[in-house]
Amino acid sequence: MIVRLWLHRFTLLLALPFVYPLVWLIIGALWPDHQPLAMLWLEPASFRPTLSNFITASDIVPMARFAVNSLRVVVLAVPLTLLVASLTAFAMTQLPSRAQTMLVWLSMAALLAPQKALWLARFPLFKALDMVNTPWPLVAPALIGGSPFYVLLLYWTFRRLPTEYYEAARLDGASQWRIWRLVAAPLARNALFAVGILHFLHVWGDFADPLLYLRATAQMTLPVGLRLLSEIDITRWPVVMAGALMLTAPAVVVFLLGQRYVQHFPIWMR
């Protein structure tokens, strides 16, 4: 009992460097506009939290529209990534051992490719297809599983499942599609949740790809909109902080709700 208590205290201590900036972000977003932050130490009792900064941020730039655009990309990209990555990973587990080893090494090599090289290869393709200034270039990576990391993670998960389940399904006459849908995917539910959370965090907070492919303000996502907000009036930092909280809050909520799935990563990789 004592060891567990000290373990919880140690965990809270480790969490402080990550919680501290979030606390300041919330304070900054609720801080009255045009009021110096020094008042927090000089007259703490005078602090009156306000939600007007969120309204001001939405008046300066269309933050609600940007949030809808980001949500649209997430709704399209995350389920498609889970489908393609899980199907690819399951197919890899059904190949001969030598082919599996080769594909694993190729996937790991793909992880080493610099992001700039991918931009140089993809941008002319999307431009030729007349997809620039549309959300489709942001969704397109889902067609290849989002990232080789997701494929490898699910591959290791499927490999750890008892082969007896697959063999029993085959004896019942199940096809590979039915084995993936009725056996492999339900047993790898935790891994699929974790991959979905990781890809949500990536897509929701992605700044570089929307900046590269989107031109019209009406198509911009929330990270680009936040940058636009800070460039218009950086001196009104409570308003900028309110915009930053609008971007950060959904990611924090999703991570907190799904952290019990993410913490199982070390088990999957054994």
C-alpha cells in the first residue's frame, strides 16, 4: 500500500511539467483582455475569469469554421486509417515468415524518410489531380494506413494473437475477410483504439500539411487559423491563448479518455 502511494506521488510529480503549461494556457485564455498579467501576483483577488476572449477570437478570424474543417478531416482520415492499417497489418501476418520480415524492414525504412521528401513527391501529384486547396490531400495518407508506424503496431498486435483462433475460423469455412472482421479486429480492439487516438492527435494538430495544400481561408484548419490569429494581433495574447485553448482542449480530452489504451504500447511490442 505504501509503495503504491509513493508510486502515485512520483507519477504526479512527473506529470507536473506537462500540466503546468496547460494551467497557464487556461488562465491566459480566461484572463481579461488588455489587462497585464502582473495583476495576478499584485492583486490575485481582482482576477475575474471571462469567456469574452473566445468570442473576440472568433470575431477576428472564423475559428468555428476552422474547427469544422479540422473535424471534417478527422472524421474522414481516422476511420479510413484504421481500416487500411489494420487490413494491411493482418495481411502481413498471413504471409510466409520471410515475406513478413522483408515487409517489416521496408516499413521501418519508410519511417526514416524525411517529411520534406514526402512533400516534394506528393505536392506535384495533388496539383496534377487538381486537389490543392481541398481537404483531400490531408485525407489521402489514410489510403496507405496513415503511417508505417501504425501498420507495424497493428502487425505486432495481430502476431501476438493465438493462431488457434485463426485456425478454428478457417475450419468453420471463414474467409480471410471474415477472420479479420470477426476474430482479429475485435481481439485487437485496444490497439485499434490507440492507433485511432494517435492519428486523431496528429491530424487535429497538423500545421505543415494544411499550410502547404490549402490556400483559401474558408478551407483552413484550426492550427493554421491559430497562426493567422496570432499574426493579426499578437499583442492581445489572452485572445491568442483562447484560440490556442480551442485547439488544445479537444486533443487533451481525447487523450485523457483513451490513455488506458495508449499505455499498453509496451505490452504489444514484446
